[in-house]
Amino acid sequence: MALDRKPAPNDLSAFWMPFTANRQFKAQPRMLVGAKDMHYTAADGRQVLDGTAGLWCCNAGHCRPKITQAITETASTLDYAPAFQIGHPGAFELANRLVDIAPEGIEHVFYTNSGSEAVDTALKIALAYHRARGEASRTRLIGRERGYHGVGFGGISVGGIVNNRRFFGTALNGVDHLPHTHLKENAFTKGQPEHGAYLAEELERLVALHGAETIAAVIVEPMAGSTGVLLPPKGYLEKLRELTTKHGILLIFDEVITGFGRLGSPFAAQHFGVIPDMMTCAKGLTNGVIPMGAVLTSGAIHDAFMQGPDHVIELFHGYTYSGNPIASAAGIATLETYADGNLLTRAAKLEKHWEKALHGLADHPNVIDIRNMGLIGAVELASIPDAPGKRAFDAFVKAFEAGIMIRITGDTIALSPPLIISEEQIDELISTLGSVIKATA
Ligand SMILES: Cc1ncc(COP(=O)(O)O)c(C=O)c1O
């Protein structure tokens, strides 16, 4: 859609939309104009039940008063403070509160503005950490097939979603990948799958191939969300932790989706009882309201940098908006909102109801797998021959028209509602989805 004139006020052509089929969208737009708690308001006034917490981020639901108030007040008292060599109380306060809910041993917070930046920051910290300790040969980064770690060059390099990589050249050198953990024999498993822990042993193969002394870090999503909700097989993350420790390799959990209660614990690390050396987060950190991400690191990583003369900058990295006052205020108010509603553990209470409702779709047409954990779920549909993704996209459009917001990746429908959802709303979401799946058969 080339611009051959100045756009009119309501013209859709100037905005080049991200991860969107622009021409198709602009021919038939789906617009949101409001949101409150569990619902969006569409431009035509319809209420749409949010089955995806926006983009896996509005974990406390929409327009929560404490968060709105914190943002409003901070915007009129300290709109911006430089992030380098000067501070403001909110950023320190939020960091302390994040460490309070983080697993044992995670003690420091480095702020970014997004999940992608958090990932690239964590990878850079990993490289600089080894160098600071005199192991500068550790430059290799290991990701996983089908992993999603955002869209920066670091993230797409360690990521394993083909379309996010193939158009952008060779990306970072010295990256390798573990195999993904999506096995056919685990289809329709409720919760964590039985088969596949052995796939973590592939790290031994990569160590044998490259030498442990060349490998800086392994990064994985403890539960892979954007690729279509792939759960870690029982024992898999434990094995990865064991092997990374054995070989002096840092383990990074990308918790951009799993952070802040999605699986029924503040972080997936606690849910699985596996503590990484670093964790990335974003999204639910501010309830999606203001862009903010963070890298949470172990004390040991941070302390390795705190050497040499005091006046020297320890890490040459940061963003203009790292720990921005309004984002920090939103983060603090978000954590308070989670605490007020016990939201960081609520998914564990709703999990059985969610699981039962979701697996009730197993006999629906074209359903080839259903996966779930905490308040996350996936329904995988058989692809239409020669038109991968089309069946799910049709379901997405029909679902929006039917009053529910779902998310799709390929032919997988992913669900991750706000953690305030009621059991009745779960039933409404899943039964509407059932009708939509039938209508797209
Ligand atoms: C696991 C994971 N990492 C990183 C990102 C990137 O986050 P952002 O879109 O905020 O850059 C995402 C986004 O969905 C994600 O799911």
C-alpha cells in the first residue's frame, strides 16, 4: 500500500504494523478502543473477552486503578530522569521488590525497555561476565530450535523460529541450538509431558563439538510460549541445569511470558524448582501498560563485575529509558496489584478447571493436540494442505467476531488469559472457542 498522497486523519496506510499481514488487516481492520478488567471494547462497541492478556502481558487484567494512578501521578511529578550516573527512588524500589519475589540467589536487576532488549542484555552480560573472570574464550551462545527470544539480533540468533531468522542475514556468529522438545508421543498430555528429558543431553554433544571453554551461556524459555506453547518434559530443565553447572556455562531462563504468575508461581524457575543464573522478563512486569523489561541476575554474576577502581563504569551497557520513572512506578503498582489479588499464585488454583475445560475440545474437528499448564493453553489444529496457518487465522478472525480474543502461531491457538479470570469466564472462553473451531472445520 504505497503512499501517493498525504494520509487523511483516519487513513490506515502510514502505520506499518508489526508482525501483521498489513494489506489484509487494512482491508478488514479489527480495532480496539477500550479495555477494562477481562474485556476489550471493539470499535463497534462489542465486548471482547480477553483470552490472551493482550499479548501475554496484562496479567492483572486491564485498566487497574492502582497502576493507572501511579502512572498519572509520576507523569506529573518526575516525568523523566537520566538513567546514567544518576538515579531516582522508584527504580531502586522496584528492583528490591523484584528480588523479593525472585528465586533464591537472584539478587540484582538490570532494566531494559522490552523483552528483546532484556534478552540481548542478558547475552551481553554473559559474555562480559566470563571475560571479567578471565575466561574470554567463552563466546559461544546456545539457544534452542523453536525458541522465541524477541527480535534483536541476539534474540533472533539464539531463537529458533525460522521466519524470524531467515530474512535477516547470518545474524550472530558462534551460535548453536539444542533440539526443541515438541514430541508427538506427548500429544494431549495434561501438564508437563513425560517424554523428552533426554533432549537436554544434546548439550553434551554441543560441548563435545565446540569445547565447554568456548560456550558462554544456554538460553531457553522454561516454557516456550510464542512458538505455540511447548512445555518442558519432566526432568528436562533439571538436566539442563545439571549440565550447564558441570561445564561452567551460564543458564538463562527467558521468562518474558512465564514471569509474573503465568504458571502459578511468580516465575517459572520457582514452579519447576530450577534456578538459572539469569532471568529475563518484561510484559507482566508493568502489566503491559508501559514498556519495561529487566534482566535479573545472580549475586555471583553481578559481583564478578564489581572489581577494579570504584570510579570506573563496570558494564558499558544501558538504555536512555532503563528504569524510567513512569515505568518504575507502573512496575511497583503492578506488583502491588498482583499481591492485592494473590494473582502470582492464582493460576495454580484455576489450573484444574482450566485444564478440564481446555481438554474438552479434544474431540473437536481438526484438533491434533492440546497442551496446558498454569493459565496457559494451546489447541493445535491440523493445517490445511498447502496453506499452513490459514485454518488458525480463520479461527482468530471468527473468534474476534464471536467476542473472544485468542492468539495464533502457525496453526496453534494459544490462550493465556489475565490471571483475574473467573471459572465462568473460562467456560465462556472455551465454549466460544469450541464453536469457532467447529465453524472453521
Ligand atoms: C520468551 C520471550 N522473549 C522475548 C520476547 C520479546 O519481548 P518484546 O516483544 O517485549 O521485545 C517475547 C515476546 O513475546 C517472548 O515471548
